[in-house]
Amino acid sequence: MARNGKKELTELRRRHILEELRRRGAARTIELAHSFSVSPMTIRNDLAALARKGLIEKVHGGAVVKEPIAAEPSYYEKATRNLEEKRRIGRKAAELIEEGMAVFIGNGTTTIEIVRALKEKPMPNIRVFTNALTHAVELAEIPGIEVYVIGGRLRGISYAMVGSLAHRSIEGVYFDIAFFGANGISLEHGVTIPSLEEAETAANIIQHAQKVVIVADHSKFGVVTHGKIADLRDINYIVTEEELPRNVAQELTRLGISLVVAPKGGENRKKSMAKV
């Protein structure tokens, strides 16, 4: 009887874990352990069981909801996921911007935090280009910044401007640094996002940037989605909020990527690589 009761509690906990992941999109092992008052090892076993059923996907430090490869949550659905992590990433990424630069900031709920970091500490005499209406509105409130909006077809799900008009609007325009979000970062498949149109636009803009920065929280590593924006060899920096597994960090090093980590407390750790 006791064994049956324990099994029922385990199944109940796993159902609640799945509900929590579906609500948030992603969660860390340590957070789930705290929420359910069990050990991290127990949570890892729970996540492994859910992954075997195809309900979730395990990633470094936790798990994400398993979705079709082209599934795309709306901007506002993503805006509340891992919000504190995105804020830390945004502040750290903004430190890469220097006075006088021409900057591109792509659409997304992590890149918007770069914009908000610039609000907190305005950088004088910079030009910021964006293909995101959400970003343009907030950029326009920052003194000392010239704001340029790339035209094109507006995607309502992400507020991104895409398509041939967007491509034509940057002909002959080049950037010191360009920032992009990502839904997936894979050593094998590169940087991916769900929308093929947005991927095509981002890939085009990358060809116009001297330095390319990907901003992504820990839940995006090891994930592959629908459209590739770049191979990892095309990336100069990845800004995230948590140390990566050693084998992943070493491979990024080999590819010449600078990994910038923005952990809690504002401590900055930067692993300098060749492509700086």
C-alpha cells in the first residue's frame, strides 16, 4: 500500500511539473526542487521520465516544453518567460555598445532588454536600427540616440518587420555590432528561430555586421527550431546568464566565440576567444 501511495505521489508531482513547464515554457531543476520540496536528483528523475514520454525536452540545468519545430509563441507569451534572466542578459549585452557605434537590435523578448538597459544608462551619439516595432517605440524615448526602423511586412505574432522590403532597406548599410535573440543554439545546427521569414531577414542583416551577438538564456542551448539565422562560426559573442557545460564552452572556444555570462548579483565572467 505504501509503495502504491508513493507511486501516486510521484505521478501527481510529475503532472504538476508538466503543468508548470507548460505555463512557463522552461524551468530550472533547482527551482523545481525548491517548489516541490524535493531533491534536485528527484527532479532530474522526474524530468527524465517526462522526456522519455516525449512531453518535454531536457536542457542544461532544467527542461523546456517539447513543441513542434515550427511552433512559435506570441511576443507576449514569451515576454514573461525567464524574465529576470533576460534582464540580466540585456544589461550585460548593452555593455558591448560603445559611443559612436551603428547598432542593429533584432526583434525579441531578450533583445528588448538591451533597449531597456540603454534607457537605464543612455549611450550618447549612437545610431540604433531595428526591425521591431516594440523596440522602436522604447528606443524613441531615449535621449541622444538616432533611431531607424527597417521597413517590410509586419508579423503580428512577433512585431517584426520582414521580407524583401526589409532586405532592400539595408542595402548599402552596415553595422558595427548586431544583436539577435534565438530560440535554439546547437553545436551541430547553429542558431535557429521558428519563423523562416525572420530567419531569412536576420541572416541577411548578419552579412552587414562587423560583430554579431546572440543573446539567449540557458533554456535555448541544445535546442533546434525551424529556420537557421547563422552557423556558430558566424557569431562573435554569445551572452547568457548561466555557465554552460564544459564540453559546450570548449567547442564555442574552438569556434572563436566569446562567451559572456551574466549571473546573479551582476558578476561578470567573460571567456575571451579569438574572434573579438
